[in-house]
Amino acid sequence: MLISGVGLLVWPERGVAFYLRNPVFYIKLAVFAAMLLIAITPARIILQWHREASTEKVPEHGMVLFVKRYLTAEAILFLVVPLAASLSARGIGLQPSSS
């Protein structure tokens, strides 16, 4: 997702200036950054569970629900990113030129 986004940003058809003028583009970047930040906590917990798997220790039910909530939030944000990208690519959010 990140590689295709950078590719579209520098693609000669629209170019960087088209996207940098669009507030929807910045919303997309903010949602993407939030998604990455949210991913840190469950990733650390899952890595801990992986390390503890050799001891056959079962994760607590409360922690499983905690990780599930984080992953659900991340999945919801994951749906917003392509929507914002599509809107941004179509010029939604740009102010009409005053000519």
C-alpha cells in the first residue's frame, strides 16, 4: 500500500503538487500513521506470546480481547485508507480554482 501510494504521488500524470494541495491526502496520511501506531501494541504482545509458546503458557482471555480490540480498530482504519486515496486521486477536497 505504501509503495503504490508513493508511486502515485510521483507519477508524472498528476504529480506531487496535485496531491499536496489536497486535504484528503493529508487525512489519508494521518490515518495511515495512526494505523501504524496502533499496530505496535498488539505486535509486541503477539511477539511475547510467541516467545512464551515454547513454555505452553496460554494467553489470558483479557489480553486476547485487548489485542482483538486493537486489531479491529486497525482493520477499520485500513478500510479508510483506500477510500481516502481514491477520493484524493479524483480531486475530491480540492478547492475550485478562482479564475
